[in-house]
Amino acid sequence: MTEIPAQTPVTVHDATLRDGQHAVRHQLDRDQIRTYAQAVNAAGVPVVEVGHGNGLGASSIQVGPSMLSDDEMLYTARQALTHSRLATLMLPGWATTADLRNAVHHGVDVVRVAAHCTEASVTERHLGAIRDLGAEAQGVLLMTHMATPDELAEQCARMVGYGAQAVCIFDSAGHFLPAGVAARISAITAAVDVPVAFHGHQNLGMAVANSIAAVRAGARTIDACARGFGAGAGNTQLEVLVAVLERYGHHTGIDLRSLAAAADLAEQTLMPAPPTIDSTSLASGLAGVFSGFKKPVLAAAATEGVHPWDLLFALGQRRVIAGQEDLIPDAARSLAQQGATR
């Protein structure tokens, strides 16, 4: 691994108003979105991601209806972000080309197209459409602990071939340790000629450490959320990340005192309580299971009288991924039938 110079700038990508939606069942309202967006815009955060937790077009019974439509969320944020770029996420299967066109119409600057870590091919059409619409197209791979560094490098190279102007890997389950992140980022940066980003989760308490490992391995963009606001144990904590990056000498262009105030505001206005690493989130990270499964896992475990840890490890063995929530009750019933009760 070749470390980048300490003074290398790092772009911070704030996903609070998208990933944080998972923690409140996608119920952020206009005032919450507007007020937080104004605060981080004033702090100089360069990119702010907004939307339903699962991205454009995802408001549904299956993964949860949002309080506001995509249009309302994006319009509200765009009015507040006078300096920051506006980003959003889409997953093929939820969003359509019409959704992309509408998002760009509402002033979205960056659209991320996300796919499972071995399924980059599903992003091809959408990445091309985003480029055609004049927005920046970024490719995202999810659940990346399930793939080797070489596999991820190959998938990222495919997305760049489809038109991605940056690529990002998500530690969707909060499963990585720094060496695993560094190996994957190093392989990807060697395979592509576009910026590489990392998105961490906090299940094992390693999100900031993993993010620094990503930067040292060549990542130029790091995702984070105020107070770690996000699914399960939460995400890389934004204000802590920026402070640590600055201590390492990586310029972010963000005013840390203003950002800390924005994080205080987020805790007061966006979340019932900041995320914490409880026993279920810890087991999710150990098992390599998507952080957003916490609530359905607890519900299914209670219904079937099985231990949440047993259910999480069963889901990990099945390699269940986001979008397969319907398999959680099946796995719980299977455990109960096998006699794996509390």
C-alpha cells in the first residue's frame, strides 16, 4: 500500500439526510431537512446527500413509505444548499430513468447508482442516463465485505467503463477492519482512474478508523453522517471524521466549529437519540449482515422466540442482502423449527 501525502485534500460526503432516514423510518419533514441543510451549507460541507433511505423511488410498503416525496425532499434541500452540491442515491429496481430525470430537474448535482458488490452490470443503463442528463454519475457497491479486493476492483472498473465518474464502496454491515478496507481501496485505486470513496458503518466501532485507512490507501472521498445518524449502530460520525482528518493534515474545506454546531442541531432536531452500538448492532457487524435489518430482525426474533444473535448469524450464512427483508421471518421460523429458541 502506498500512502498518500498527509496534505492531500479529502472531500467529505454528508449522507445524514439520506442514510439517517433509516433510523427514523424515513420520516424527516421539510423543516428538519431545510434546517440541517442550511447548517452544513454554512459550515462548508461540499456534498450533501438527500432522499429516502433506500434512494429515489424507494418509498413503499416493503422498505417503508417516506413522509415526503422525492420531489419535496430534493426541492427543500436544493433551496437551502446555496454552496454545497446536492446528491442523491438510486438502486436499480426502485428508481427509473424518469426518476433520474426528475431529480436532475430539481437541481441534483451528483447521482449515485448502487448495486450489490458483484452486480455492477445492473448500473450500466442508469450511469449512462445520468451522464446524458448532465449530472455527475457515481457508482456504488454494497455489502463489499462479501467480495475480495480483486473482485471489487473488477466491478469498479466495469462501472467506470459504463460512465461512472467516481466509485464508492459501502461497508453496509459495519464488518470491516482497517486492513480489509485498505486492501480493497488499494486494489480499486490501482484499477480505475477516477476518485474512489468509502462509506463506513459503526457496528464494530471502527468507522472512523476504517475511513482513515481508506484515505491512507488512496480514497479521496469519505462518507459520514452527523452524530453517526443512520441505520443500526449508525455511520461514520461526521464531525469526528473531519476533526481526525484535519489532525492528520488532510484539508476538507469545512469549518469544524460550524460543523460541530450543525451536529448539535442534528442531535436536537433529527433523531430521537444518537445511534449506539448495542448488542444487536454488534452481532450484525460480526455476522456481516446489513445494518438496516436491525428492527425487522428484532421483530422476527421476538415473534418466533429465537435469539437475535442466532438469527443474524443465520442471515449472514445465507448471505442475505438489502432488499431481501422477506427472508428474515423465514430464517427465524427455520431456527424455531430447529429448536434454536432463547
